[in-house]
Amino acid sequence: MLESRRGSGTYVAPVDLEGVFDVRIRLEPLAAERAALLRSEAEAARLAQAVEEMRVRLDDPAAFDSADAVFHGLVAQASRSPVLISALDMLTEMALLSRAVTSPLDHLRSDSLADVERICTAIERQHPKRAANAMERHILGVRSDFAEVIDRDGARAVAIVKS
């Protein structure tokens, strides 16, 4: 997120959130599919706990965002793919930027929770295609929500992303 310029200093690096969404839309459904196939009972329980934490924190945008990031990290871990885990871990901080823009809106947190519940259920029931489809719908929804907020309140959203 920071860019060092020799002889000049350190600056906030430009963030290509569209690029982040492009990568997430391809990798996270794969992680969900693999998680549904490979997850342990303990991993399924941790995913359910993360969803419950999101539910409990629904009225606290920052805490909700943190719980959401934990859920996505657990899905990656359950995929058992070091490459996916590493790639998605690199995207986590940038994904938090989009969450900071959308999570202050109550209905968007509720929508996100409903999506994550579907993903979790598909993984728990070991339905790989349903898990992948639910994750794809979730990321597409988040992308759409982000674009809607940017269109409606661009200055505030850009300030959040830059801060």
C-alpha cells in the first residue's frame, strides 16, 4: 500500500480496486470450491463461527469488516492450496478498502452476511459448485455495491480509499 521513491520519500501507492475485484472473482470461487471438497470438520466449525461473528457485529461496520476478512481467510486456508492462500492473503488489505466504502451502509452489510451464510452452508455440506457459485455471486455483489457507492458518493468513497 506504500510506495517508496528513492530520494523523495514514501507515498500511498495507487490502488487498482477494479484489478483487485478481477482477481478475487477468479480466485475466491476456486478457493470456496476447494474448501467444500477438502475442509475438515474443525475448519467448517471455524467458518460457522466467523459467520456468527459477522452476525453479532452487524451493527458495527469496522468489526463486521474484520469478521468478514477472517471468513474469507478461513475459506482460503480450507482450500489447502498454498498458492491460493498466498495470493488471496496479498489481496486482503486491498479488499478491506472496498469494505470500508460499502460497510457503513446497513443494507449492504446485511446482503453480504446473507451471501456469506450461503457460502458457508455450501462448504459445510461439501457442495463445491454451490460454494463456488455463491462466492462468485458474493464478489460480484460487492463489486456492484462498491460501484454504486462510488457513483452516488464518489468524493467520500475516494477519500476513504486514499486514507
